[in-house]
Amino acid sequence: MIVRLRYQRPPKKAPSRPVTPLLPRQPEVVTPQEMATGLASLLAPIAALVFALALWRLGQDLGITKTFFITEGTFSHWQVWLALAITIGGACLWLNRVGEDGGSSNSPTAG
């Protein structure tokens, strides 16, 4: 049994033109909006990690999980970890808002 494969040549592409950026700017200059967005993207996983630690400590208090790695001091309570996670998450949301609208806090709100 002989199988013949027939290939068609692909159509010729039109010549592409080079892509130019919309606004020419220096790559070493970082705007405050870019800095806020970058910092918010770093804080989001940290807030999730701290929230996981709060759940771990709460689970240890309820007897569901094994011992928590901090047994004494301020950070041995799940309420502290939860408050820290909420604070970091709120900072992340605020920084995202600053990064999106350019930091103008006097923008009208929908009401």
C-alpha cells in the first residue's frame, strides 16, 4: 500500500512593515503609575500567603492542622495574620487604582 501526501505551498505573505511604538520614550524612565502597578503585582501574592498563614493558625486553634511554626509572641495569633492580610490586600487595591487612573484622587464616583 502506497500513501501519497500532497502538500500545497502556502500563499505568499504581504511584506510586513516594522512596528513603531505609539509614544517614543526613554526606557530607563519609570512613571509613578508603572511603579504603583508593579508594587501592587508584588503585594498580591504576599497578601495571599499571609492569608494562608492566618488560615493555618486558625486551623491549629481548632485542632484541624498541626502546630503553627510561631508558638509565642504577637504573630502566634490568627487575628494578627488576618489583619495583616487585609491591610496588604487593601494596599494592593489602592496601588492598582493609583496605577490605573494616574493618581488623580478627585475623579467623580458613580452614585
